[in-house]
Amino acid sequence: MATSEFARLPGFRDFPPEDLALRSHIQEAWRRVARRYGFSEYDGPPLESLDLYVEKSGEEIVGQLYDFVDKGDRPVALRPEMTPSLARILADRSRGMSKPIRWFSMPQLFRYERQQRGRLREHFQWNVDIVGEAGVGADAEVVAVAIDGLRELGLTSEDFAARVSDRRLLNAVLGVVGVASDRRSAAFGVIDKIERMPAEKADELLRDEVGLNGAAVERLRAILAASSIDELADLLGDEGGADEEMANLRDYIGILMSMGLADFVELDLRIVRGLAYYTGIVFELFDRKGELRAICGGGRYDRLLELVGGEALPAVGFGMGDVVLGELLAERDLVPEYRPRVDYFLVPITEDQRAELLRIAHVLRERGHSVAYELRERGVGKQMKAATREGADTVLLLGPDEMERGCVVARDMQTGEESDVPLSELA
Amino acid sequence: MATSEFARLPGFRDFPPEDLALRSHIQEAWRRVARRYGFSEYDGPPLESLDLYVEKSGEEIVGQLYDFVDKGDRPVALRPEMTPSLARILADRSRGMSKPIRWFSMPQLFRYERQQRGRLREHFQWNVDIVGEAGVGADAEVVAVAIDGLRELGLTSEDFAARVSDRRLLNAVLGVVGVASDRRSAAFGVIDKIERMPAEKADELLRDEVGLNGAAVERLRAILAASSIDELADLLGDEGGADEEMANLRDYIGILMSMGLADFVELDLRIVRGLAYYTGIVFELFDRKGELRAICGGGRYDRLLELVGGEALPAVGFGMGDVVLGELLAERDLVPEYRPRVDYFLVPITEDQRAELLRIAHVLRERGHSVAYELRERGVGKQMKAATREGADTVLLLGPDEMERGCVVARDMQTGEESDVPLSELA
């Protein structure tokens, strides 16, 4: 249906008002929730030096960069994620700042992904991070923000859950079931993909690549299927080897229980979050029906700031995109109806009232009201139709007789009731 | 002072919270004013096909594009201005829409400008457009939005003015003073730069390039110096030749007078707005001291939508950037002080109150309050210092004695007054 000679780039969205309304609805909810948790908003440039991503982001991301050389011969890239910019900004200023630092942002991010249904090349992502606090209190605070971000939009524990894991705990568990130290990273790789491969294929990899025997594979599978900390504790038995990590995760879940968010949290050791910069507790938010991709992912990344040359500060955070979330809201019928509206629509009966109309319009706008009117002469019938189309709460009718009486007529567009408003109230 | 190994790109800004606060302050004012005038917000992609700009934008802009070839071999560019995207979006959908269309947007735009003090390579720009209305009512409405956008930020008619012109009127005036038809475009070029060149140089160009004799140059200079429509009418005399254009501009200024905005508007025929797509009334907003570059520029562009393959629709709009405006606000001491604040800071006297603290924090957040607390065990003194640093209105102290009494102590951080709050009110 496009008639323009110029097409929008594939994977990019236009936001006409009815679509921007949903984006704003989501972003305003994100902002309200972040502020309730005492976070401050920041932003960075959408364009950064290429080297900020090359070594720090995962390989998958680097392969999908919008990168080029600028007119000053600098290799640059559109930001594919926000955390490297956050780390860069804090590297320059964190030393003078009180800790912990609680910052959030809502950047548009860019990845050249293969074209697939529902896959875009840009999205807006809510980034929420606590920097400078190593304890599980920060881990729990951050996942609580993510959960409340979705609750603020009307989603409940019937709709979604946070699946949490801990990369240190998984590492310890792998030790308990007998994975040699030099096979741990191979094991992380298999577990990261285990939900998306046939069981036989996974078993084969756990035997051949990770070096487990049949009994150990079965035990690991049972552990990975545990959905609560108590179940996991039972499966690990009294052998020890993961006690500290278990206690840590227990504290974390205890905090979320105290907040009243227990219904939203499940243990799931299969959550690994790629192989990038995470170092501790990690989590993803999923729709319970499991039909959509993850809504949100995050975790602890205690070494990133040091890696970009800053102060060695522990950090934890998440990113939540607007695209999958928008799909979920649409599925659950939680997208607010878009309808234009203005407080007042002003209708001159004849053009003689135009100057008075302009004066009154500006007075009402000065008082903070939204006001519209036809910008040229039109019949009263057409003007009333326009008032309806613009969603006017009240129409002010300016006629010669009313002017003589020193008033205008206000018509309530819901009830149809009319009343006089003295001009002295509109001065 | 940068300690990061990775530098921000030159000409780009980071927005730590204290800087984002000013950006938000400006953008929220823009949004409020646009809504008061009944405009709806839209957005487009920051990356577009290169050809969208190559023919439609001025030469200066094309030379400053951030353009490259994407991984799918498409020539693309970061948007240097918003109007081409607006035209593209409307070309695909305007036929089904009621007119006039009143849209606004606040995109970040990108130009690779030569590095100079105060020149950046990105800025946020308020774009406000009325599409589908050819009359001066739309021209006046749009400049009123621009003026009120600045007034909303605390600026007055002492601080800034709109200088308005009309390219059709200037064309007619050039005819009146004797510029041949084939020299009009050369004359526009000289007048566009006349304020930035020595008088002798301008006179020389008007003689040699535009073909005027000494008396005509002097007459044109006097006309260009006219700052009101009456002054201009006197200078033009009764010869005719620009009557229709004069009447049009008189109507335009009459509308702004009816709105009470006369103090903000000056005639200035030297305002030409480059040589790009403008076709009628054009304007710029300047600080009265004349120290800064134009704060805002806009005008009528009746042929652009057709040019990008859409419906032939008249249009008028402006762009106002955040950078020059930010400088003006700083100069006039109109930048609000940034200070972090939260409604409540919660202080446990001992760690035994942690679970109750978490519960209360979540209850208060559910009620829409902002709440912070230390994420790990700390002495009460340190916690109180943190409360002050976070800008807490109220500190809630949770101690073992109070818990036993079934309450917490609320301390008003302004007055220091303390009072008991029953736990039943925090359930």
C-alpha cells in the first residue's frame, strides 16, 4: 500500500500517533517504576566507537553491528546494547560518586538481525542498573524493578515469571556432579541451549563434550529441572561443594518473598545468559505460556567497569525490550485504546468571532488546557464534526448574540448539556 | 580527566542524570505546549535510506550526513532532519486522514559538522507541523506554538522574538524594486547571507550579481530594514505589485495579535531560511541580545509531500533544537536546580527489621511513592547520611521497640519532627 517513492528500512518502525501512544504507555510505566525504586534517568549517545563493543559484547552482537567509518575516519557503531555506554560513562566519573549508583535509561538499540517474522532491527530497551553494591540486596532490588515494571502495565503472576539462576552456583553444581574444571565452560554452553535442542542431542553433548557418564548426565538433568531452592537442596544432598552459593541464592529469594513477589520467581539453572560478561545471579522474565521470546534478561556483571578502564565496581542490571512486551500486552488485551482528545474545541458561528476565538483559545492554553479549532472559515456543522473527531470534551460556541450578552455557550460533548460562560471568566 | 580507555565520540553528549534533567525539562515543556495546541506526537526511525535526503535536503545537509552502506548493501544515513521522514510517513497514509494533520515529534538528529566551540554533531529537535491547510491560520498557529514553547520555559519577550518573512512577499518586493525574474534566486542567496557580510560586499553583490543600480540597492536596503508591516507598506508606496502578499502577511500578524503575542513578532525580510523546500511564510526565533545562533526556524513548505511521492498537501512547521535553547536558559538562569529526591528512605535500626522493611517498602511503592534504603547492613548514622544524600522527604525508622509497639517512626527531614506511624497503616 506504500505510495511513497522512498521506503522505510526493513526492520525499522514508524511511530504514527496511535503507535507512539503504546510506546509512551510502556515507557511511562517503566519510568514511574524506576523512580519509585529511587533510580535516576540517564542517557548516552546512540553512536559510539566501534571498539567499545568489539571486545566487551558477545560475538553474536558484534556480528550484527551497524558499524561504519565516519567522515573523520573513526570506526563507529550504532549502540547494540546500553551496558558498554553505561560502563564508559561511569568509568570517567564513578570515583566521585556515592555508592551504590542507581541509574536507568530507555535507549533505542540497533542490531542487524536476519529478517524474520517479529524480528526487528531496532527496539527500545529499559536498562536498570545498580553499581557499587556486591550483595544480593542489589540483585533482588533489580529483579523486583523488572517484575514491578510488568505489573505496572497490568500483567500478573498468571502472565509471567522471573526464572533465576546463579552462574557461580551452576559452576559449583557442575563440580558436585563431576564436571572437570576445564569442561565447565563447555557445560555452560550446552546448558545455555539445552531447552532448544532434542534431549538425545543434549545427552550426547554432555557425554562427549562435557565428559559426564550416563548417571551423571541423569543427575545433572534432574538438578536442572529443579524449580525451587528446596528441591535443589534435596537433589544436591549433604555433599557440600555449593553451600555458600546456595545460601546466597536463598537470601536473594528470601528478599523477594519479603517484598511479596514470591509468586513471580522460579529457580531455573538452565538460565545462563550467553557467555558474555555475567558473573553471578542471572535472570530472565518469560511469559507463562512460553510462546514469546524472553521479555527481559539481566544479572550481575562485576568485572565490566574495570574492563573498560574504570573503577573496579560490582554491578547488576537488566534490559527489557519494548517489542516482545508489546506483543504480550496485545495478547492479554492490555493495550489502551488510542483516541485523540482535547479539552476544548472552539466554534465561531461567523468569522466575526475569529479574533475573540483566538484570544480565548490562548487564554485557555495559558491555563494549561488543550484547545483546537478550525484554522479557516467553515460551516458550523463541519466544525462540530471536527470537534467530535478531535475528541473534544467541551465545545465553546461563539456567536454574535452570545457575544452581545457577554458570554459563550459551552456544550458538554458527553451529555449534550449547554451552559453560558461569561467572557469575564475567559479574560 | 577521562580515565576510560574508550572515549565518547567528539560532538556527542552523555546525559548523566543532572544533564538529562535539563533535557527532560525542555522536552516536557515542548510536549505540554504541543498538546495544548491539539498536536499528536509521532516518531520515525533514526536511520533512513540515503536517497530520502540526497535530493530533498539542502546541499549543506547532504555534505554533513552520517551515511554508510548497511550489511544488506543499502545506502543509509542517520537522520539529519525530521521533515523528510514526516513526508515519507504521511505519503503512505495521509489519504485516509482528516485534515489538517497536527503532529509533533522530538527526534535526535545527526550532522557531521566541523568541530567548533558549541557545535555538536547531534541534538534533539522539536518538530511541529500542520499538514493539509494552506491558509495563514496554520502559519500563525505554528509560530504561536514555537513562541509558547519558549514562554513555557520562562523566557519572555525581553529574551527572544520571532522574526518573520514571506518568500512570496520577498519575491514580489524584489519585482517592485526592479530585480529581473532570472535574478530573483541570486537575490535570495545574497539576502540570506546579508547579515553576515560587510555592507560594501553586499552592495557589490546586489549590483553585480543581482543587477540593481545604486538607487535600487538603497531602496532594497531600506525595505529589508523594515521591522513592521506598516513600515514596509510605507516604503513600498502605492505602486502595487505585492498587494496580495502584503494582505496575507497582515492577516498572519493580525492572528498573532489576537492571541496576545504581538510583542514576540517582528517583520524581517532578511529571513530567507536557506534555499531548500520553503515556499511561503518563514520565521526564525532569536535571542534579543543576538549572541546565539537562531533558536528555531521554520515556515511553509507546500510542495515537499508531493516531491516524496505523496498526496499534494500544503504544510507548515518548524524545528527547535535543544542545544542553543539550553545555552539561552543557562544565560537567563532558567535551568532548574538538579537535586535527587525520594519520598521515603527506610532505616532499620538492626538487621532484624530487614524483612519488615522490605515489606513496607513494597507497600509504599505500590501506592506510588518513591522509596530507597541501604541494600546492606550499615550503622544508623551512615544510613541517615544516605537518606540526606538521596533527598528523602521522610525517613521511616524501624526499631525493635517500635516494632513491639506496632509502629514505625516517621521523621520529617525538613522540620526534624518525628511521629509514630502504626504498622496497620502500612499493610
